Amino acid sequence: TPSAEDQSGRNKSVTRWSVVLQAKFGKCNIPKPGFFDFEGKQKWEAWKAVGDMTAQQAMQEYIAAVNKLDPEWNPQDSVKESDQKLRFGGPVVSSLYQEEMI
């Protein structure tokens, strides 16, 4: 069984994932996964719990969570000088994002 520390890290990861979905897609709009899809249900419940949070609030929550993990991180450092003028969609928060099916 996973340790309490592993479980806590997993919960925080799922929470970060849920605010990314909220920022990208808005309110949870998919059916609840099946009974035996434990990971899918955990992710669905986390996204559903975010409720009516706006995309802007979700982005701010994600940035705050990343800042807790790495206080030295600055979203402005992630934006190339050539991209400074484009500024479409807000600050760059992760280059490791991968879309995941729930």
C-alpha cells in the first residue's frame, strides 16, 4: 500500500490536474467513470469539486501550487522574448502538459 506521503503527493497532483482541466475546458462536463476505474473516479471527483471556478481563478490556483513546489519558479521566465508580444492564453505554466483521458 502507498505511504501517507505518497498518497498526499498523489492527491496534490490530482488537484493540480483538476485546475488545469478547469482552466482549459471549464466546469466538469463528462460522465462519472465506472466503478472499477479508481484513478479516473479520483480525477473526475477532483475536477467536479472545482465547481464553477473561472478559468482565470484556475490558472491562478495552478500557479500558486507550482510556486509552493518551486518558490524560485517564475512564469515570466518560461516565456521566450520572441513570444512576449503574442501573449495569447495567459502565462506559460508548464511545458510538460500531456492530455490525459479520464
